[in-house]
Amino acid sequence: MTTMFEPMLDEFREEAAVTKRVLERVPADKLAWKPHAKSMSLGQLAMHIATVPGSLTKITWEDEFEISQANFNPPLPKDVKEIHAAFEQSVREVEECLKRMTEQLAQGHWRLMFRGKEISSKPRIRVLRSIMLNHWYHHRGQLSVYLRLLDIPVPVIYGPSADESPFG
């Protein structure tokens, strides 16, 4: 692995630990719960969070992705064990991807296509940064709101929550 990826891999590992804490709070008996009719269920959102990083490494390993073939409706997991197993697999996939990636591949342009038309073209590393990480953080924040609405204690994410403090 080149030094180019060390900061991203370090950040990913730190954030994976935080994400694991949040996913561990998902109650098994509320997987079908939705805060609104237009929202994903708690289980779907948790599964999306569990799989986003690994899925992105697979998608971005190729030079382009045809979005019209994608299914962005995460499945409802049968139980929380399925969420945790998917998360652990996703973490392993990111580790493997970033360890194998060369600077040339990272700087190479990755294209998002829609029915054969280019929608976006960016260096692969920027796609990983924005979708694998930033998009992941966005949904993790969304999950923390779901937990609050269900009166589940929200864990420490970057600092104290109303329920926990990292300071003792």
C-alpha cells in the first residue's frame, strides 16, 4: 500500500469503529419501523450503512458504473445478525481494496453512466472519498436520529450524545 491511502484507511478504520457502535444499538424488534412513509425502515437503513463501503469498492474497481442497472432499495434484513455480518464483510472489502489500489488506479477517472450517457467522471479516489465515506457518515447520522425517535440511547459518535459521554 502506498502512503497516499494511509490517511484514508486510518479514517475508515476510526469511522468503522464508530459505525459499529451505532449499528449495535439497532433493536432487533424494530427493523420494520419507519419514521415516515417515505423513509427507509430502520433495518433497511442499517443494512445500507453496513454495506455502503464494501459495495462502493466493488463498483469503483471497474472504470464505470451503469446506474440504471442499480437497485437502491436496501433489503429488509431478517435479523440484526445479518446487519452485523454484512458490516464485517464490508469492512474487510474496503481494507482489501485500499491495500491493493495503486496510485495510478486511484487517480484514474471513474465514470457514472445512465443508459450509456456519462453523468459524471471523477478520479476514483474522489468517488471513494465522497460516496464511500461522506455518504456513509450522512446515513449514520440519519440512523442516530432513528434511534433517538425510538428512545434508544444514542452512542458517542464524535463527542458526547445526550445519553453518553466519552469523558467519563
